Amino acid sequence: MKNRIPSGWDKMVKQWIKEGDLLTRLRGLLKRSGHNLAYATLLLYHSYRQPETPGWAKRIVVGSIAYLLAPIDSLPDLTPFIGFTDDLGVLMFGLVSIAGHVTDDVRAKARLEMTRWFGLTDFSTLKKVDDKI
């Protein structure tokens, strides 16, 4: 039996993951949150888009990104320095869970996006995220 994403999730994911849709929605949030959170989110996003990523891993990605976008904790996210700590924790848990599907190609795409969004050329600041996965 093939591992499939439940139909309700599939519809939501298809809306979010359309080319540029999710990235446009996340761009403002991620610019406020810092490079590590943005990079972790982009790694998850690009892992999801890989055809060889299995359904169970895609469900972890959807859950992690949904937590980041959930308005339920939007007030704490406005708190300087500590507001996004829980979001980063959930994203890192998601990344560690699907680490085998974060390929060099996924990293390259995420870094290219970081360069486009932030003009980031020194990727040593992202080493913390890469070291954890």
C-alpha cells in the first residue's frame, strides 16, 4: 500500500506549494524572523518539492510549516528575540526527522533563495542549521 497524504492535507498543500505561493506568503514572516528560521523553512519547502521525498516526510514538512504559519501563536512571535524560538524548534524537529531527504540539491536551492531574499553571500551563519541535520 502506497504511503499517501490524506486528501484534506493534499488540497491545502497544493494551494500552499504552488510555485511561489508559499514563498510569497512566507517572505515577510521570514524576513522578520532571522536567517536560521528562514533557511530551515526553505530546506523543508524544497525537500517537500522533491519527487523522491516520501509521503510520511511530506506530512512532517506540512505540519512544521503549518505551525510556523498558524495564527494561534502570532502574539508571542511579536516578542523580540524569543518570539520565534518555538517555531525554530518545531522546524528543526521536522528537519531532523527528514534529514535523509535534505539533499545537496535542496541545500543549494535554499541557499539560492536566501541570496535572492536577503542578499546573503556568507553562508557560515547557516552552519548551525546544517550541523543539526
